[in-house]
Amino acid sequence: MKLLKGSLVYVIPLISALTIDFHVFGMNSLHIRQKSEIPHNLVLLYSADQKTVSIKDISTGKELLKAPYEDQITGVMCCPKNKIIVVRYNNGSAHLWDSSLQKRFLIVSHADHIADVIFYHDTCSILIYFIDRKTSIIDIIASDKPRALSHTEKVTALIFSADKEMVLTCYNDGTALVWNLITDTELFRTGESDFLIKKAKFDLTNKMLHLRYSNEVIHLWDISTRKLRFIVDDGAQLDTIVFNCDNEILYMSYKDGTIHFWDAITKTELFRLHDADDVGDIQFSSNNELMLIRYRDKTADLWNLTSQKRLFTVPNADKINNALFSIDNTMALFSYTNSITHFWDLKNEQLLLIISHVSSIHKVQFDIDHRILGICYENGSTQFWNSTTGKEFSTPL
């Protein structure tokens, strides 16, 4: 300990009974052992009134943290780039700080029960392992409280769903667990594998889970049924995988510029679209017979998936908000961002109606012979149009 005039300054000794041990492994994670060494380059500066303490890195001259005085500090652990700082106190507690925000996000009362702390760069999350095999998971960004999980093995990776309601934990035996963080329950566990999980993600709807293994094989899991839906063997050449809204059609874009369309139910390939490097997104009709393919050059093509034929090019595709199709796929409605809707006869490739509206379209209904078009809007109004004459039947209801 070293005392300087003007303030109480405690310099952490270079030689200490505690040692720090960093071990990088898995998916951008940092492992910190409990019995670790306090970094010799840190200096603790206590204010003269004993109300605050500052942790400073003497090698860079930067102040890492300024915190209220709690008790005498007995240990400091710094995670990668000093973003997360774990401060241990003489009273047995440990405080976890986000140094970039200068914000304390967790206090552990019995720090002597901590076995390990793992920080994940890619998810900004922390796992705290306790001696009694309990584990707390903390999402630094989104969660205001730790989530309690129980483990008998070490987690090598954490992946959160987009809404932060689910988390995937990966293990050294190649398995993965899907947890519901709202109910704090385990949903299901994948089978063991000879290969570790290299990358994983939830889709935006939280219905599907994508697991890419170190041998570049990809497993696609249905979260609702908890079943393995699809296996992709040539994952190394794959760019993206997307299911349609009912998870019946699967399309995969490859690095060679092709898109492969599969029936996810029968696991049979439907067809391949070549020279598809500039495809932006794809939308399917309700029965998966038609699909609208929009390109990055602001054009779009309408395809028949069954016949594998391109029907025609849709104009002004860059402004299309949504595409709706009749049950028999002979009629289509293309809604544009400028509150204009085009009503098309797909069989004859003829534009029948151009409709201007104020509110967004909620639902569209055709009569049996497609002569009458009914449109319900988000503001509660309804319009009926004669597709043959192009005239409205009545004023909005």
C-alpha cells in the first residue's frame, strides 16, 4: 500500500496472493477464474473524503471506473478491452460494472460462492457460475435482472433471440439447449454431435433455429415442435437460409449465385434459380404456388413455383410494400409505399385497376369470378370495386 498527499491512494501490489487467469475459447468468450491475480497495472485512488474510488490503468493513463466507496477493494477483474469490470470487496460482495456506461448492473452478495465468470463479446452477456452448480445469465444490454439457470457443464456460447425471450446455450459435447427466459424453463436440447456448434441464430419469427457445426453441416430446428426439420450438408457454400411464413418452403442462397428452393415437408428440391446474386427478398402466395422475387436493382419478377416459369416483370418494384394473391392465384394486388395499389390479372398479364387510398390495406377479398374486389383498410373503411369497369361500386362505408 502506498499513501500520497491530497488523497488516499492504494496501489495494488505487483506481487499478490491472487493471480489472474484469462482463457479465450468458444464463440468470442472470455473465461475468468475466481482464484485470479489482480492486474499489476491497476491503481486504486480513494478520494480524501472516502466517498468515491477510481480505478486507473497506469499503462495507458486512462480511468476505467469511478464508483461510490462501498468497502475496501480486495480484487479487480477486467474483461476484454476493460468493458466489464468485476470489483470484489472486503465485505464478500462483488459488483459488476459496464465501464463504457459507468453503470453498475449487478451486485453478487456472496462473491466467495462464484466459481467462474464468462463474458461474451458478441452478445454482451455474462454467465456467472456458482459453486453449487447454479448459473446466472445476465444480458447487459436488455435485462434488468439476472436469470437463473442450472448447469452441470460449462457453456461455450450464448445466443439470444431477437426479442430476448429465448436464449441458446452451447456445450463442448456439440449439444445446445434452448431456454425460455420469461418462464425460466428449458424448452429442448439438441442431440450430441462429434462436431462443435460454430454458429447459431434464431430467425426473426423465433420459429426456427439455425445451427452451423464446425464441419459446415447446418441443422434447422423447429422450435414449436422441437424437432429437427432439415439438414444442409454443403453449408460451407451457403450464404443465407430462409423459410417462408408457414415454414413449408425453404430457400437457400449460395455463393455461386444460385438459390435452391426446397419443400421443407417432403424434403425434396423444387428447382434452382441461377444468376440470383442481386435477389433482395422473396414473398410467397398463401398456397406457395406463386412467388414475388424482388431484386436490388429495384425490379421484381413474378414466378410460378409449380411450373418453374417466370410469369412477368412487376413495374415499380422498389416501392412495393406488400403483395396479395387470390386463392386461385389468377389475381394479384401490389400495394405501394405511395398509397397506390395495382390490381393485376395474372393470367392475361393485364393491369385492371389503380386504386388510391389513405389508410393501409388490412384485408382483400375477391368474389368467385373476380369481378368484384373488396378492400378493408386499417382505419375501418371498406371499398368495393368493379374489376371489369375499373369503377368503385359505392362510397367507403
